[in-house]
Amino acid sequence: MQENLVRIITSMENDRRKAGEWIRQSSQLITRVERAELDGCILGVDGGMVKKSLHGIDLMLLRAVAVAFYYRKGKLDRAEYYPDVMPEPDPRVVVDPFSDLEFEINSNIERQIKEVDTARTALEKFRPDLLLLHGSIIPHYTFVPDKSSLIYMSYRRMIEAYQNLFDAVKKSSTILAGVIEDSRGTRFCEILSQDIPAEHRLVLSRSKDSNILSYALQAGEMTVAFPYSSDVRTHPILREFADGEKVQTFYIKLGEFDRPVRIDFLADKETADRRIASVLLACTAHATYSIPPVLIEADQRAKLSENDLEMFYHDILVRAGNISSLLELRRNGRPF
């Protein structure tokens, strides 16, 4: 059975390779990127979260950090941080009676609000040439909750936070982009399937963009930019924003031995995609892990550990006593 599965996987990968080679040779969707001469500020923002469910309440710790890398004549000159190099985490006690799924969704919403609010404030503080988010520039890991849901108000606050960021970007000279580390997007394949030979359409319908483009793109190349969604009016998230039609995407291969990276960006400035690509190519040097250094630094500064959460929990436990709401869940205290 394992040998049969290996044959199926290998066959599918060969089909993807052929489709990728056709894209490279026959389409006009790939261009080479000119490396920028770095001189100015690149801002990266990332957030961290740890959470814990108890018998009567839920606990969260949130942290978001903005890192400003200042380049001069192509080299990193200095770094600045907001709100600090290693800020104290933001503790949250959630008393709403969320289900497990609602708590998971609400936690992701609160984390995204924290990150986007930090990005907007840091944008106004540093005035960077390029603002990079770790992840898409629109909300992700969520869906539109019913208006009667406990998480609906949190969802509305998240939409407002993103719109405020878009408004701040449009008033500035900054370009906004999001770097998606492990994209599962299929939008490029959907667009390409309209013109590709029939022999490749089936494999495109069963593939992620990055998988196909691993065979189509060489280091230093990008796809043309394309709309994030085929129809903004029916997209559950994009239709919430006045700028939904300006959210676009492209893929770029930054590392010789790495997969292409997906970039979502706000196309409110002329040739924004080319400018983003040229800066990313100039500042990202790792051959196998092609994430911009400013986002790696932001990730390291923002991440939280389970030890941080346990210290928070035990501090509350000592102060409040061993009350019912602070009891561990049974599944976490099984004697077997």
C-alpha cells in the first residue's frame, strides 16, 4: 500500500513539474526582479499569543512588536522597536462563555487586532518606505460570525482596525504588504486554468499555487500581480472594506533553494508590486528560508512561551485562591 501511495504522489508531482515548465515557457506571467539599492526604513510587525482554558474562565497573553530596520547604502545601519525591544505581554481574562471553537476564533481576532493596531501606530511613528506584516494584510483564520454571536463585536473591532490601517497607509507614502510564510492559496492556479492546455487543468485544480510555481519560478523572479479575489462583492471579508478591490497578490522566489513566497499588498500606489519585490529581493539573502530579516526579528521579539502563560496563571491563582473558575480542565489532569 505504501509503495502504491508513493507512486501516486510521484506521478502527481511529475504532472505539477510539467505544468510549471509550461507556465515558464509559454505564459507572460513571470518577470525578473531588479534588486533595489536599500536606503531607508523597512518596518516589520508580528505578534505572539498563548492561551489557556480553565473551568470558568479563559486566559490569554498577547504581544505585538514593530521592528524598524534602517538601511544606508545597501547595508543595515540601525534598528528601532515599538513599543519596546521586548515589551511586557498584554494579559487578558476572558469571562464570556465561549465554546471551544468560539474561544479559538476570538483569540485569533484579538491577536490580529493587537498586531494591526501596533502596525498603525508604528507607521505613524517611523514613516517607513515599506510596512510588512507577517501574514496577509486582510483578516485571516476567521469567518463572518452571526450578529447574535458572542464574537460578533470582536469581529467588528477587527474590521475597523484593518480599515484604520488602510486609511493611515493611503495618507502616507508607505507601501503596505503582507508576507505569507506557508500559503495554501490557489488563486493563481484558478486564473491560469482559463488559458492552460487541457492536459494541465486537472493538476492545477488539485494543486496549491506555491507548489506549481516552485517549478515555474527561478530565484529573483516574480509573477504578475493579480486580484486577491475574483469578485470582491461576494468575498466574505474583502467586501467589508472600502479598499477591497485594491488588495492584490503576487508570488516571488527569493531564495535559490526555497519555495516561492506569497505577497498580499495594498495596490494604492503606482508599481507597488515591483517596488515591494525589489526591496524583498535586496534584503532577503538566505537561500533556503526566504523570509525578510525584519520579520524574523519581529517574530523573535513577539513570541511567547507556555512558561509565560503558566506564570500568569499561577500569579492569579495565588491571589484569588483555588476557586472553581480557576480549576484546570479535566482533560488536562487525567490520572492515567
